[in-house]
Amino acid sequence: MALTRKMLKGMGLTEEQADTIIEAHAETVDGLKDKLKTAEEKANKLDGVEKELNDLKAQGDGGYEEKYEKEHKAFIDYKADVERKASHATKEAAVKAYLESKDITGANLKIAMRAVGNMIDGMELDGEKLAATDSLDELIKDGGDLAGLVVKTSTKGADTAYPPANTGGGKMTKEQILGIKDAGERQTAIAANHELFGF
């Protein structure tokens, strides 16, 4: 039922009260009409978006999903390769340091590193050092494949035929120097203590 002035007068309202109610009712109706219009526009837009979405679905992805999967796999492979190379470099440095600690150095170290190259990736690390060295120890022990690369160092003692003069760690006296029987040693001692002889 519509709200009319006739109906409001029939309810016993004055002309002024009826006008106020009609104005308020008109504002309410106009506001509702605006909201309805906005909702219809949005609905029409949604219909257009839905149609556009359906059209895109019908067209397919143009191979983008396949391209994404291919690029993603290439990235994962690249990342794994970088990590593998970094791990290899760390293990290689640890093996090199270990071989050097076993007196394999210089050109021999290069030969040894080439010989153990295929073993490096299988080595386990404990921080920056090798966790286990058994396989390398087998190669460098006497009779092992790399034993000949270990640099052997030996220390030679003093020649006992001509031992150095024992001065007791202090300066020699003039009498001690003159008491040396070997002329060469005596001359050396005189030169080392020349102040005792006035020159």
C-alpha cells in the first residue's frame, strides 16, 4: 500500500504533519532507489567480469603454466648446482688442508688432489674439517698409492769430527782461546773476542 496524503489525513494528521512524513518518505525512497541503481550497476559489472573470466578460461593459459613449470625447474636445478659446487669447494679445501698436514705439498699436492678428485664429493665434513680420513690415510700410508708423494724430512746432527766450541754459553777468556789446539778454531775465537787481544 502506497503512502499518500489522503491516507495520512484519514489518520487524523494535520497538513503540516502529513507534508513532513511525505518528505521523509520521499528521501527514504530516493535513497533506496540510488542504492538499487548502484547495486544494479555492480551486478552488471560483475556479469561483465564473469563473462571476461569465462572467455579467459575458454582461451586456456596460453602455455603459461608449462612455461612457469619449466622456468621453476630450471631455477631449482641452478640452485642445486650452485649448492653442489659450494659443497665441493669446501670439501676440496678440507682435503687439501689434510694432505698438506701430512707433508704432501707443492707439485706433489697437485698430483694428489687429481688422484683423489673422484672421492671428494663423497667425503663428509665436520664444520670446515673432514669428519673421517680413513680413505685418505689408506692412500698415504707406506705402500699406499700416494705414499711416494709424502715429503720426507730428516734432521742432520752436527759433524762430530769437528764439534763446535763449548764456551759454556759465556765469553771465553784469553787463556781459553789460546788453549784451543786447532788453528782455525783459535783464529775464529780470537776474531769473536778481539777486544781481549787489543784490536
